[in-house]
Amino acid sequence: MTDTILMIDDDRALVRLTEISLTKAGYQFIHAAHGRDGVEAMALGQPSLILLDITMPNMDGWETCRQIRKTSNVPIIMLTGRDDEADKARGLDLGADDYLTKPFGFLELQARIRAVLRRAGLSAAGAPEKAPDVHHLGSLVVDLPAHTVFQRGAPVPLTPTEFRLLQHLLHNAGLVLTHRELLTAVWGFGYSDAIELLKPAISRLRQKIEDNPSQPRLIQTVHGVGYRLVPPAEADHEPVLPEITAEPHPKPPSS
């Protein structure tokens, strides 16, 4: 099945060049010039991935991303004209899966698209590791084959990247995973040093699955090293030991 790429951008020249590059690479290509049209095109066209520009009139890329994330977990690559870490972090906080700074090369664009689609495919299919299919983490239920997450019976919408991140943490529950390990497993080898990708993704995931994101219990930070997932069931099922009160030492016999 051919993947469809939706590009939401008002730069006609860039859109045309991108269309030529991606159609030659075998993708279907659809385009919207503004955010509102892009949200409608996303609903009608069901794209596999969205290329979303930040600076657009009427409704910018930030708000467009926010609107898309209300109804869809389709992978999003943000396009920014500034190599600004704050811009990139903001897009990732809103649920984008990756970012690309303009001007960009079309070979790099295609590589980014393949990487994001690959991660999304792995998330949807589940990793071929020998692990439980369904995980119960207190009130949180994660069904890996079905690619669903429920908190107290209510569905929790995760992006493909967030699901892949949770999946990798689950497969290594109780172990400390370094920043590099998580970045490589979830984003790929080319992102092993991109800490700016990992921290916002962990924060978004905590917001969605933790009872108290400001004091996370499931996904714990190991400062300077990485993160680990601690299943609450382990603590819930630990045997309760009787309280032992130390008896006073007997007094030595008087001579």
C-alpha cells in the first residue's frame, strides 16, 4: 500500500519541489496551503504522515498541530525556518514526532519520512519480542498487539512515538535505560544524542498515563543517566512483613 504524505505549507515553490521529490520516491502527495484546510484534508485524505510548516497565516503550525492531535495520532514532521531549540521543543511538546529545519535536502526529508513511518509501523504492529501482550499497570492497561492504552477504562490517545517509547520501557520494566538507549530504540541510530527529542516525549507520556505527572511513579527519572519504568503491581504485591520490635538486651548478671 502506497503511503500518502500531506504537506501543509503556504510556500508554493517548496510544495511543488517536495511533491516532485516524494512522488518520484513512490509516495502519494496531497497539499493544503493553510492550517484549517490542512485539518480538513487530514480528515478526508487519511494521510500516513503530515509535513507541517510552522509559519502560516490565519492558523499557524502550532495551532494546526494542536487541532490535529485532538482527533488523530498521524505522524507529524514539523517544518521550521529557524534552527531554534525552543521552536523544536514546542512542536514536540504539542505532539509532533520530528522536526526539520528549512532549507532542507530532499534526500534527508525522505530519510526522515521513512524513519517516522517505520517507527509508526513498529508501534502499530508491536515489536517481535517475547513479552506479555497485555500489561496491567495499576489502573493503566496497555494492549500491545491492539495498539491501545486505557486509563481507568477510558482510552488514552498516544502518538506512534509515545506508544513506541512506552512499549520499549515496558519490555525493559525495572531496568534503567540510558538516554542513548531510548533514543536509538525509539527514534533510530541517527538520533542517539538528540536529548531534546526524548525529554518532551517523556513529559507528554507522563501527562497522559501518570496519576500525578509532577510526581511520576511509573516512569522514573534516573538523573544524569536515563529513565526506568516501575510497574506498580510489583509494589502492590510485595508481601507485608509483620512489624518486628526489637527487645531490649538482657542485663548482664550482677557479680
